[in-house]
Amino acid sequence: MQVLQDISTNLQSGKAKVVQELVQQALDAKVPVKDILEQGLLHGMSIIGDKFKNNEVFVPEVLIAARAMNRGMELLKPYFAESGVESKGRVCIGTVQGDLHDIGKNLVKMMLEGKGFEVLDLGTDVTPETFISTAREQDCHIICLSALLTTTMSAMQKVVAAAEEAGIRDQVKIMVGGAPVTDEFRKEIGADAYAADAASAADMALDLITQIG
Ligand code: B1M
């Protein structure tokens, strides 16, 4: 569909305002939200990702593409929300220490909110101490950790260890995700759950809540 291709192309050139207008245009034309996200926004971001990997584009271009992606996602947010849903539980989410990638984390947050979770967004480059103090002070049921770099994945293990040290490990579930993360890695570090994408993360969070009871 032309509008989806246009969203992807304009995202790649970082035209945030145009992307926003095109996303609105697609919504007005009743293009399914899932298609706008996957065939428009994520498609464009994935092409940028490949070009970044091959040194065809560099950090500044990727940053402006990411800004365009976030702008487009803002418009989709209301469509993920189920109306009249009671709070399913409280979650704190962040990208782990040393890691500044936030698009996937923002998407997970959006899907969690859509399922009725109260989400405390701690942002990026979040220390284990901040995850633990927030979980403790705000009574979070789940800590959600995102990592995009192989070099920052190890920070997830530090959060699990910090929860144990703080004596809250049996009161809080820990979910991990992000491109380099796998279920194997989740097992290795002793986290409770892994999800491959944002929609599965929201479903997994509902499962975790039933385990807490
Ligand atoms: Co960076 N970067 N980046 N980058 N960047 C990657 C991740 C990389 C794979 C690119 C590449 O070389 N091919 C590579 C990592 C290599 C590696 O570690 N193996 C890389 C690198 C190397 C770097 C720098 C080191 C580059 C440099 O400076 N030389 C640097 C590191 C900075 C830092 O963090 N300290 C860096 C910087 C940046 C920008 C700032 C320019 C920008 C981030 C902007 C922003 O986020 N606001 C950026 C971007 C945009 C990318 C790529 C191109 C796109 C990432 C993205 O947003 N994808 C990425 C290449 C790629 O992924 N193809 C790349 C879309 C997003 C929706 O997907 O985040 O995977 P993702 O989220 C998915 C799932 O993973 C999952 O749900 C989402 C889908 O539904 N998910 C979860 C995510 N979190 C979850 C949590 C869950 C469950 C599921 O539960 C809690």
C-alpha cells in the first residue's frame, strides 16, 4: 500500500513531521494499526538498521529516523489501549545501564498500557539500583528490562542479583527482552520471563500477574 511505503521511506530520511502526517492519513483511511506499525514504521526502521550495520548511514541519520519513529508511534498509542480496563498491575520498565536505545522499550510500554498495566517508565541507561528502589517504593509487580547491545545484556543479570540482595526477589517478577536477548540467556541469568516482541511482552506480563496471584 502506497501510504505504508511512504511512511517507511520518510522515516528512513528522518522526516518526522511528514511521517506523523502520513500515519494520521493512514489512520483516517482505516488502514489497520498493526499494518501501519509493522509495514510502515518498523519496516523503515529495519532498513535503517541494515544500512547502519553496513556503514551506509551513521548515528545522526539513525537518531533522526528514531525520532520520526517515536513521533509516528505516539499517534498509534490510543489504538492499543483497551477502553475501560481495570489496572492489571504495576510495572516499571527501562533500558538497562549503558544502553540508550528506547524505541523497543517504548513499544513494550505502549502495549503494556494497552493491556491495562500501570507503567512507570524509567527511561534509558537505568542503573540496577534505580530499578530496585522503584520496584520497592512503588510496589511494582514486574520489572521490565530492555537491552539492545550485546555489551549491555549483562546489566540484566545485575538487576536480578540486586533484587536478590534487596530481599525482594520473591515479590517481583523480572521480564527481559531486546534484540540480542534470548530465552536461553533469560534462564542463565535467572530472570522469570522473556518475550521476543512487544505484543508477546504484554501477554507474558498478564501471565506473570496470574502467577503472583
Ligand atoms: Co544502535 N545499535 N547503537 N542506535 N541501533 C543497534 C542495536 C545495532 C544492532 C546496529 C548494528 O550494528 N547492526 C548495534 C548493536 C550491535 C550489538 O550489540 N550486537 C548498535 C550499536 C553498535 C550502537 C552504538 C554502539 C553505535 C555507536 O555509537 N558506534 C550506539 C550505542 C549507544 C548506547 O546505547 N550506549 C548506538 C546508538 C544508536 C542510536 C542512538 C543512534 C539509535 C537509538 C535511538 C533510540 O533508541 N532512541 C540506534 C538505533 C535506532 C539502532 C537500530 C538501527 C534500531 C533499533 C530499534 O529501535 N529497532 C539497531 C539496529 C537494528 O535493530 N536492526 C541498532 C526497532 C525496535 C522496535 O526494535 O528495540 O529490537 P527493538 O525492540 C523489539 C524487540 O527487541 C522487543 O520488542 C520490540 C518489537 O516489538 N523488545 C522487548 C525490546 N525490549 C523488550 C523488552 C521486553 C520484551 C521485548 O521485555 C521487558
